[in-house]
Amino acid sequence: MRQLGLFFNGFLLVVLGAVNTWQLAHEKYVDSVIVGFLTAFVWSYTVKKIAFGHNLDRFFYALGASLGIVAGLEFVKLIYH
């Protein structure tokens, strides 16, 4: 269950990062402030889990992050296009 949570955290952080990158590139100031806040808020819960975790924890976090980039790109296309 811990690894599933780390997977989701990695996924969500990278989705938010991808969305925020697009927002900044397209000067969506209000949206980028909101998503930037959410990114920092989620990260504040994640950092302790990763810093004191094991390699298996890091693996699941990274796996979620790698899938999150694709989801983030698709989310941006869905919302902004």
C-alpha cells in the first residue's frame, strides 16, 4: 500500500509539473499560480516518504512519475485545446 501511495505521489507531481510548464510557456498566470501551489503542497507530503524510504519506494515513485508525464501532456491537451 505504501508503494501505491508513492506511485500516486510521483504521478501527481509530474502531472502538475507538466501542466505548470505548459501554463508558464503560454502565460496562464493565474492557473500557473494555482498549480504551482498544488505542486508544492503535494511535494511537502512526499519528501519525507522518499527521503527515508527504500529503493523499492523510490522505484514506485519514479514509475508513477514516468507515467505522470504522459498523463500531464494529455491533460493539458484536454483542458486547454
